[in-house]
Amino acid sequence: MRRFFIPLLVGVLCSCTTKTTDSKPNFIIIYADDLGYGDVSSYDLGTLQTPNIDKIANNGSRFTNGYSSSATCSPSRYALMTGTYPWRNKRAKILTGANLIIDTTEMTLPKMFKEEGYQTAIIGKWHLGLGDSKINYNKKISPGPNEVGFDFSYIMPDTQDRVPTVYMKNGEVVNLNPEDPIEVSFEKNFEGEPTGKDNPELLSMMWHHGHNGSIVNGVPRIGFMRGGQDAKWSDIDMADEFLNQTKKYISEVKDKPFFLYYTLQQPHVPRTPHPRFVGASGMGPRGDAIVEADWCIGELYNYLEENSLLENTVIIISSDNGPVLNDGYYDEAVEKLGVHTPSGNLRGGKYSLFEAGTRVPFITYWKGKIMPAVNDQMVSQIDFLNSIASLIGSEIRSKDGEDLANVFFKNEGRGRNQLILEAQTKTAFRKGDWVLIPPYPGPEKSINVNIESGNAGNYQLYNLEQDISQQNNLAENNPEMLKEMIESYDLIRNGD
């Protein structure tokens, strides 16, 4: 179904400049996976050090009220791509071997860029589905990233913990031997294939919950896979592979304006940092994976600088959702955490309706254009499409996004006043300094990941200015504000 987009008059920026691609900045969105609000050291909330991200954050705008749309990955990626709340799309849930959830008729961020003369690419994690029927990995798969606006795609299909464990380039599996076809199932194993459940002696990493299917590189995965031996990735080399592909792509398109969506796999499970990063954090594989991701970002920054691209490139760094420690494997993330606080001073984490589920590191950088600042305005990744469109002179706008170009790129203006946040199809609502969490059934804490869900039998109401850690539920003591919040929330949820 096609989403609703409203053509608007372009503001002063467009009217006073000639619409040529020569003067338009490049854009790189660096999207981490499960990186918490306290995991970036420039936020001064944890003890893990991220000097390369800090260098960018401290010379750009570091947002303290920046949100993903959802506390899980696929919905957040859908919202970033389309500027649409994920709860409007019933298929925008955590995906496993699913078909493409973006309708090819929908406007997307890369489509908008293409209309403005940009080269577009995604390199890294995709996790928005492939194809429109049963997926055959032995043929070119369509639709996918290339059909929703990307000229070039070099991706992992879902996530690192799922099969198939292969890279795909422009819809085709890389290094696939036709005589060794890939078979994939998420229902039952293939005869004779070892699994994490039945063959623990083959494992280099033990599964904790859910991840007990096919074994690749000693790591048990979600789902079952047979064949494709030459195409299987090396987990410890994944960060280098995506970084090298990124550099290669930039070298090929640097003479034209480009949009690059660089989607890191860190620190999502399985955490498999390259041996040169093992032990670097003192916090086990999760901390080491973040150090590795920080290094990748530093290498990309240096590459842009070496190629005289830094002054004309906007860099955005954020995460798809909040942090999680044990998310399916025993990897000492809990035992070696020490005093580090991945969620910072926020409550909850990945999968949660509390703040740490969706309030994430959020940084915009443009050398010489964005002045160093800490920005407390409320902003969302849903706003990327409208805001970037406004900056580069496009008239395209999404239904749910806001034009925050001045806030993101000019150190001025006001952010959002209200925002709906999502976690596993359930939604919460922020307006001003207030947060409303409606009553939901279900456990208050996930036993597997040990994170508070936000589920409760009654309404929850928090004032973040007074209580950022959401410890004092004011719903009973402030019925007037509760009523106002419910009415505002219902107006958006029940609107067109």
C-alpha cells in the first residue's frame, strides 16, 4: 500500500540556491545495532571508551533526547527508511527469513536522494526482508534494497545470529557455488546437519536461549541451513568486510553526491570481534565489539578526510534500539560488565517501553557547518527523511516525520513536542517532559534477557525532567495530566 506523502513548498534554503547536485552534501548514516545510550563515552554515563565516536560527537551536535522509533531492529529500520511509524505497518516486526516489508511503491529515504541526483548504497545489516514469496537464495532475489531506492547493496540478509550466513550483493549471494546450493528452513533441520542443541561439542560459543540451530564457524544460529559452503561469511572478519566495501564504494562515487547507509552489526549477538580487538575493553565480547565498531567509524572518518570529502559530508550516528546484555548466548556480557552502564541513567533496554528501549546515541556532524553543541531538543529517526529532504531541496515529505533540518544541521530551532514509541507492537507516548505507558498484559521482566518490559496492569505516567530514570509513577497523583496524555496519544493512534 502506498503511504501518504504531502508535497510542501521548499523553504528559504531551496528558493535561494540553484538546484544542482554539485553543491549538495554527501550523507552517511552510521547505524549501530543494540548500542545503548550509555555506551558512547561522550554521553558521560558509562565507563566504556569510544574515542572515535566522541571525536565526531564533540565536534557536532550530540542529542540527549534522540530516539529510534522502536525498541527492536526491523521496526526502527522501517521507520528510518520511510518516515512512517512502524506500528502503522503490521508486518514491521522483528523479522526472520521474511519477505520485504517496505512496499516498493512507498517513498523511502534512498528514493528521495535518487530523485535529487544522488548515488545511493546500503552496506551492512538489512533486516527488512527480501522477495515477495518463498526466498530462493540460489537465484537473484527481488524485491530487496535495490528495489526501494539503493543503487548498490552489500548486505547480510537478516542478522548475524540467523541463517543464511552469507553476504548478498545487489540481490545475489556472494561467492555462491551453483553446485553447492543453499537450503534454508526455520522449521526443521536438514538430515545429518549438526545443531547447537544436539552437538555442543562443536561450539566455540554456547547458546543461552533460542540460538540452537545450524552451526557456522562454531556459532549456533537461529534457523537451519545446508550448502553454500564457499559463500559463508567469516564472523570475525565481518567488520573489516563491511568497512572495506564502504571505502571501495566511496572511492567509486566520490565525484558525485552520494548517500551511504552504513549499518554496523555491532554490538548485536553473536559478538565476534576480530582477534585484534579481543580484550580491548575488559568487558568481554560485547565491550570489545563496541571498541571494534568505534574503530571502524574512526577509519571511515579518516578515509573521508584523506579524500577531501569531510567538509562536504554530513555524518549521522545512531542506533536502532537500546542495549541488551544476554540476548541468546553465554558470552560474559553480564559477568564482565563491571560498573559500566549501557543504558546510562535510563530504565529498561532493548525490547522495553521504558526510555532505554528507544532513547539512543544520536549525533549529527558536518565539518564547519554544524557547530559543537549538546542539544536537548526531542528528535527522532523518523524525522530523517523530511529533514534531509528540506536541506537538499526536495519537496517530498512523509506523514509522520517532521522537518527538523534546522535542529539537525544548523544548531537552531525547536524539536518535536510529541512522539509515539514502540516495543514489540506495544506503544508508549512522550509529550514534552511527560511519558505515558498504557496498561499491557504480560510479564514485567523478560526472564531471558533480564530487562523490564514496561508491562503493567495500570497506566504509568512519568515526568522525565524530574525523574529521568522513571521510578515515580505519577498516574494516580496527577489525573489531569494523565487524561491529557491519553487524549493526545489516542488522537495519533486512532488518526488517519
